[in-house]
Amino acid sequence: MTEPASPIQSWDPDRYARNARFVADLGMPVVELLDPAPGERILDLGCGDGALTVKFVEMGCEVVGVDGSAEQIEAARALGLDARVADGQDLHFEAEFDAVFSNAALHWMRRDPDAVIRGVVRALKPGGRFVGEMGGSGNVGAIRAALEAALIRRDIDPAPLCPWYFPTPEDYKTRLEAAGLVVDRIELIPRPTPLPTRMADWLDTFGESYLSGVPEADRAAVKEEVSAALAPALRDAETGQWTADYVRLRFSARLPE
Ligand code: BEZ
């Protein structure tokens, strides 16, 4: 999901489909954790191009998808979904959903995670569930370290360019409880993730904010440098397969009746 206050991040649906289809493909365990019943009304927060949102429709649910990216919402609407452009940090739903679901989106809403959770709580009916997965503490640690080191070598401060919020379970649980939710489960899950394309493509798709801080003429060199630094740990020397060092934070919470 687009984070308005963060540096540049764009969501070209074609590029996303090429380099990031795995994000939705790997989201099914979160759908299973939510365990939606036919007829339930569900909000998919950060629905992207709707690849997972359609699963809820197939399960007989009534679904609304929201995302900050107009391009992604257009792609979701092309699937016939009720999809709306909205800032996850400023949701305006009132006690109308049985559940709020979110896969691989909450970490982009870094400006105000508490506002996100407050909006979710407002959106839920009493007893409603909030089930999601996001990048957790240590997520893409090696990639991030290599990227930040490449910027620092160029005297560019990476801190303001970081677009991600990767909390610890303790941090996120505290925020969920402060908003009135009961947390049934929250855990970090290391999930080394094979990439469909090269590390340079991952950096283009997910690291755009960092790269935006580098003069355009130097971006290819940064991607080369970062790829070279990561290859010994994240690239299979025989097959050339890249694997990203993902760590998920998965949780299930609910509003009291
Ligand atoms: C993730 O889905 O965990 C992720 C997304 C963007 C950058 C890094 C990780």
C-alpha cells in the first residue's frame, strides 16, 4: 500500500505482476488463519491488485478492498472487485465488517501504525477479527543492510528514505491491545522467499524509495553493488536462484463482543 508521507514508491501493476506475484501466492496461510465464513463482510486492507481479495469472493464473502495506489485499485476493479482508493492511516468505516484482513501491506503504512489500528477497530463490528501478516523485525535484514551501506558510501543518509515499518511482536501486540483488541496469536515467522527474478528487479520493485535518493545515473551501479554484496548469501551459485531473507509477523486479534 502506498504510504503518502514516505519517499517515492510506485505500484506499476505489470512490474508488480512480474516481480512480486509471490506476495499474494504466499498469503494463503493468512487467509486460512482468518478462516472466513460464507456471507461474512470483509475489509482487505492494502488489497493491491486484488489477487488475494478474489479468494474471499470465491469463498462466498462480501469483500471491500482498499489500497493507497490508484493503479493497483484499477487492476483490482478489473477483476470485478469492490475496490477503493484509501489511505490505510485514515480509514472511514464504522462497525460494518466481520473481519479486517491484511497481507504484506501494513509495513508500508509507516507514518502512523496506531492510526491504522484505530481505523481497523472503528471498521469492525463487536466481536470482529483483525488478522494479518506483514514484514516483522529483521525482515530483509541482509538486503536492507547492503542497500543502506551502498547509500552511505555515497554520503546519502538512508534513514529518511526507509519506507518500511517492521515491528517486533511485542511492539505490535502493545499497539493492538492499546486500541482495545484482544490478541490471540502473534509471532515472527522466518520465511526465506525464492524470487521469480533477479535481486536488481526486487530492488526496483520494493526498494524504489531508497533508490530515489540516488542520482538516476548511479542507480544501476547501486543495484550491481548490492547484488554483488548479497550474492554469496542469497544467490544459489549453481542455479542463479535468488532468495530474499523475509521474516513475517503474523497475528490474529479480535474486538470483544
Ligand atoms: C515484505 O512483504 O515483507 C516486504 C515488502 C517490501 C519490502 C520488503 C519486504
